[in-house]
Amino acid sequence: MKQKKFILPESEIPTAWFNIQAVMPNKPLPILHPGTRQPLSAEDLYPIFCEECSNQELDTTNEWIPIPEEVREQYAAYRCTPLVRAYDLEKALGTPAHIYFKNESVSPAGSHKLNSALAQAYYAKKQGITNITTETGAGQWGGALSYAAKKFGIDCAVYMVKASYNQKPYRRSIMQTFDAAITPSPSMSTRAGKDILTVNPNDQGSLGTAISEAIELAVSTPNCKYTLGSVLNHVCLHQTVIGLEAEKQMAMAGEYPDIVIACFGGGSNFSGIAYPFMRHNIQDGKKTRFIAAEPSSCPKLTRGKFEYDFGDEAGLTPLLPMYTIGHTFKPATIHAGGLRYHGAGVIMSQLMKDGFMEAQDYDQTETFKAGVLFARTEGIIPAPESCHAIAATIKEALKCKETGEEKVILFNLSGHGFVDMAAYDSYFSGEMTNYELTDEELAKYQASADALNQ
Amino acid sequence: MKQKKFILPESEIPTAWFNIQAVMPNKPLPILHPGTRQPLSAEDLYPIFCEECSNQELDTTNEWIPIPEEVREQYAAYRCTPLVRAYDLEKALGTPAHIYFKNESVSPAGSHKLNSALAQAYYAKKQGITNITTETGAGQWGGALSYAAKKFGIDCAVYMVKASYNQKPYRRSIMQTFDAAITPSPSMSTRAGKDILTVNPNDQGSLGTAISEAIELAVSTPNCKYTLGSVLNHVCLHQTVIGLEAEKQMAMAGEYPDIVIACFGGGSNFSGIAYPFMRHNIQDGKKTRFIAAEPSSCPKLTRGKFEYDFGDEAGLTPLLPMYTIGHTFKPATIHAGGLRYHGAGVIMSQLMKDGFMEAQDYDQTETFKAGVLFARTEGIIPAPESCHAIAATIKEALKCKETGEEKVILFNLSGHGFVDMAAYDSYFSGEMTNYELTDEELAKYQASADALNQ
């Protein structure tokens, strides 16, 4: 019998996260104070984030950051996650490529998000914080943080993008099951939310707005810190357990990836699977390609600009050097709610600029077509976000079919789609629409970032 | 770090199923032809079921039935499933008991049902069958069979209990994703369905009715066979991979269960985890207790009668010797749709009669209370059916707290609840109702079975 899954015991859960900042040829540009335009120190971030996360955010020297034993213990509920050879997908495509996927959908929250949620909740608890707050788009991050907060005995308040709140009521129920307080965003509970609803009472929200609300709550509430599920360096750092495990598991399979693929929203699952392999491109002369798969409706990497921009809609965050389509971006209500963010993380943006990774964009229907083929061959119904990675994998595997190359493709299955079946319904009914950002729309949004760079 | 999960490699996927019929002190009573009252042979079952499944159904001699390599290969997509020590649930309860659970929720279909679906689809394909049909209550079995049929390249038609069809639209979407045809039952597509809808156009269906419809379709369609997800001996046989793996995994943990618990609908997940351990009670003098947890609204084991009854509402099946509350039973629309069946499997019924197992019944709200505690401690949101096993586990663990006994409790987490969040919503809103069958109702339904035994 051909081996299908490559499994590591709990003892192989990584003991340190890999900090790519320490080995990047060009370090990321500094994060700037929006008023003074001066680089921020870790201490400047303390009012918003936990101290440990703030320190990790700006750590460009330590290549390995030890994972606290308390976090590893919680990782053990689902890690190490399986690496799986997608024999039946290969067969359906008739490709000579070897396709592997890292199955992050097995986590309690159903996605990779828990890898950072547990770390952030732990550091908050350790610092004596009693409340954490955050935003969530698709609900994956909110569900993960709710669970992590519960495990470490702190309270959790989540602002959920209104479009997702209505599209995905079960994500809300999941957060409630894990005992979190959930508010649809924009809401009247913050200045940022009120300002938007006053202009447009029917505003369906965005990740940028929800971030503004969560930060406002954090800075105005005693003993409360803000947490983020993607984009930031410390979040991506925590996700590197994915790639570190995958590296060992690929070795068990006797292979090394020629191509590593992940969907791309802010970059958390991408960086998680990519960085540990990318370090061998940087340090050991490996030539692996890294492909970020993003939606055509939110093409920050394929059509955005590398410049300073706010991380949120209201302009409450520091200025981040990143590929962005502008912080005023209003995303279309695609089902991959987790990929509707206007910017790419600071590290990924620098890596993109320096040619270490590439990006491809996909229409919504194309990604669901890919997801259905994956479900029918490999059995797992993927999250709409993950469908983007599958679409890119199929594209690359079909190229191999043309050329006859036996390339090794590894993609990250960031989450399952059990809570996204309404999206599949929409696909099967033929009612699903594609949204492509027009040049005019892009120019309008981009102007909001350009204005910060003059 | 304490070991949380006990993991077996794919090479340890069992190579044979355990057939408890071969070692039972009292063999099950024969299945009877409803007209002649003569025992049925395997050949008599061929018009309805695959030949191999029919043979397994009546096999009382072979203790071990080899698992075809093609089925093991498909098992490898998710097996061996983890055995998990529920440290945090123990801590929350303050119990000295050691609680373990076998996590069958990791299968592509989200439950243990795939263990038999893959076997039945394989045997159908091998026999040259092109279409299989079935019924589904909660949708777990239908989803599993849809996937299994797709994997072996045959078509699948599912009759879904109307109450579940409406309560759980996403279960339907899952089956559609796996390419099955789904019809709400009762339907106008069969004689059995028409007869019911003519009397009550608003009938919400039952497993019994859906079985009638699926069998009718199977026997009236060329090259089509019927499959069942529970109750029958060959289904329970296929499920024994659960307990066979768990036995090895408990040994890895250095323990042996004092109590084994599973929820109980027709008996498939119960027998799967119980039989392999029960054989040591029968053969080696072990004293493990086996507890079936059923809903108070469908108390076939705790309040039913051991007698011959039909397996379906319309009376199309052979007569089965079983604990039953009567085949005319109309179940309340509880959320644990998979536990609404009127009878217990033939083998379990004999084992129950002979004192090898016991049963407990639980109110709906009590099971969800247990499920929420489990989610908040162990992270996995359980299926409403599995919540019954958790309620029983908590009850036994709290007894240990009183007595100070360090008992080892093993329960089967038959599936996850990601597609059942509407049920959790109902629980949190306080709108969830309990249904207890009155003595009058019970007597009325039971009369339909009694009439067959005079």
C-alpha cells in the first residue's frame, strides 16, 4: 500500500518558531509612526499588543524563537498535522507532478489560525491581561482566538465583518460555543464604526474597519490588548510550525518541494508554509518557487503597489511598508472572506519585492471548481480561501502535464469548508459571481495610500 | 509534556474486521421472512444488498473478516484516527477518572460512517453494481456514502429525512459536493412515500420511512443495490476498525478501559468501539462496562421491548429480532437526527439481553450542555449525536469523583458538529426543548411490533 499520510508524533512539534527576518538579505523597511514618520520601537507597540508579541514583531536578529511549553501543550491537541500525498487528485489531473498538502484543517477551529491564536492568548495571560479583542473576516481567526482565550482563561471580544456575520452565521455560533462576545462590524460601539454607519447605515464592513473597531476597544479598555490573525510579523512567525513540520514530513516522503503554494489574504498561512522552505533558498541555494494565490477581486500582490499604508480603514495603525491596493478599499463580498484584506504583510511584501516569491490571482468560480475537484478526489471539502491554493496547484500540475515534468508541489490546506457550505450552494446553483477590480476602482483606492507616501 | 494523542501509522490500519457473531455465547436469533416466518439465507438478501455484505450479515463462524486492500487504501485518507486523552475535561470535572476519546470526527465526511460506506461501495463496485441508494437521518451517513461512491466510481441516490433536510441544509450541500442525488423523504418518487404524503402532506419523515423509499428504489432499479449506515451486522462489522485501533492505542497509553461509552442510534458507532473490547469480556474474563447513550425521546434500549419488528416504517424489510419501540414510531425532531431510529441492531439487542452491555438515556439539553463543556475544554465541537456519549462520560466521571475511583473511561467521538451549529444556536438561545416519550405513546408504537409477535 502506498503511503498516503506522513505523520509526526507530538514529540516532533517544533520547539522554536523560525524568524525569517533574521536571515532576509534585505530587512523589512521600518514601521512608521503616522504622525512623526519616525520608526516605531517595540515599546511603541505595547499600548496595543502584548509586550512579547511587540518584541517579536521587530526582532530582526534571532533566527529561532523558543515556543513556550504551555503553547506546545496546547498545540498537541491537533499538531503535528498530517502531510498528505494527493494521489487521487494527481490521477484525476493526469499529471506527472507529485502533489502534497499540509492539512491544517484538522485543528479544533478548523484552520491554521489556531497556531498564532494560542501563542497570542498565552502571552496575554502571562502578562496579566484579562481581555483580548480582535476582528475576523471569514470567522476563522475569530473562532480560533475564542478557543485560545478560553483555554488560557481570558475573555475575548470579536468584531466580525458584517458581510461574513450574515453570510456565515455558523461561524458566529462557533465563537459563541467557545464563549466569546461577537459584534458585527461596523458597529455603533466605537467611534470608527459610528463614523462609517453615519455615512452609510448599510455598510457591509471590511477587515480594515473591523480592525479599527477592535483596536479602539483595546486602547480604551483597561487590561485589554488587541490581537491580529494575519499580516503582522509575529503572527507569521507563529505560523512557521506548519512549514517546519512539513519540511520533516517531506523528508519522510523522500522529496523536497519544487513549488510551495498557499492562498493569500494578509499572508499568515502563506508565510507559515513558505518561510521554513524559503530559508533554504536564501541560505542553501535551493530554487523552490513560492506562489501566493489571491482573489482577482483583491489583487494586492498582482496589481497593488509597494508603499506605506495604514493597516486599517480608519488609519489607527502605524504606517506599514507593504503591497497594498489602498486602505480605503471596499472589498466585494466574495465567499473567501479571509482574503479580502487590502495589504500584504510587511515581510512578505519585502520578499515579493526582492523576487523570493510570486503571486497569481484567481476568479471566485475557478477556485470553487478546483475545490470541488479536490473534495471529490481527496475527500476534504476545502475552505473558500484554501480553494485558491488548490486552483494554483492544479494550474501548476497541468503545466507539468504539458511539459512532462515530475515536479513536487506542496500546498497548504489552510482550513476545511464545513462551515462554508452556503458558498458551495451558491457555486452549484450557478449564481456565483466573479468580481474583478476595475482599473478605475483600483486607482481610486490606491490614491488613499499614495497620499501617505508623498 | 504529557502525551495528549496516541497515533498509529497507516501500516497499523487493521487488516481484518472483528466479527463478534463468531464468539457470542448466544448467537443472534435468525432474521425472518415476514410472510413465511422462515429464517432468511444470505441469498435471500441478494436482491437488496451486495452479495458480500449479505454473506457477512449472516456469518456466525468467521471471527476475522479480511479487509480488502482497496478499502484499506481509502481508509488511509483518515485512518488510523487519533486516540486522545481528555486532560482538560478531566480537570474541569475535577475527576480522578482518566478519560480518553477516539476521534472519528477527522474523517472526510466528519464521522465514523465512512468506515462502512467505503466497504459497501467497494463491494458494490466489485460486483458490477452501478448505482447505490440509501437513506440518511442527520446526513452523516448520506455524506459518507456519497463520498465513498464517488471514490469507487458509482452513482449514489440518497433519501434524506425531511426534518433533517430542512434543519441541516448544509448536509445536503456536502452530499452535492460529493456528487450524489438527494431527495427529501417522504417523497412522491416511491409508493411508500406517496402513501404517507397522501395521508399527511406535512409528514416530516423518519429513518424508517426513508429506508422504505430507498429499498423500493433499489429493488425496482436495474443494477442498483441498497446500503444501510447502521443497525445491520455487516455495518457494525466494518466499524470494528475503531475499537481495534483503540485497543492498540490504549496499550500505548498503558491503560485498559473500565468503561466504554458510545451514543446509540442503530448501533454502528457503539459496536465499532465496543466489540473489540467486549471480546475480552467474552473470551478473557475482562469486566469492562459498555454503555450505550440514547436520547430520552427515542429510548429503544432503556424502554423498548426485545421482539421481532420491521426495520422500516412501511414493512418492506425482513423481521429483525431487536429491542424496538415499534416500527410505526414517529420520532420527535431532536437535533441528533442520527439517533431517531426505532430499533437496535440485532447483535446489540442480543448482547443487551445477555447482559454484556447497558443503556442510559439523556435529555437533549443535557447532551448539549455536555457538548459545550467538551468544546470549551477539548476544543472539538461535537455532533449532537456524540454529545450523548459525552453526557454519559461526564456522568460516569462524576461518579468517580464521588467515590475517588481512578477509572479509565473511553468514549467514541463519532463526529464533529461543524454542520450542526444551528442546533447549538438553539441551545444557547434557550429555545431547545426536551421530548420524553409518554407511556401512552410508547404503548401505541409498541403495538405495531407486538402485532408481529403473536
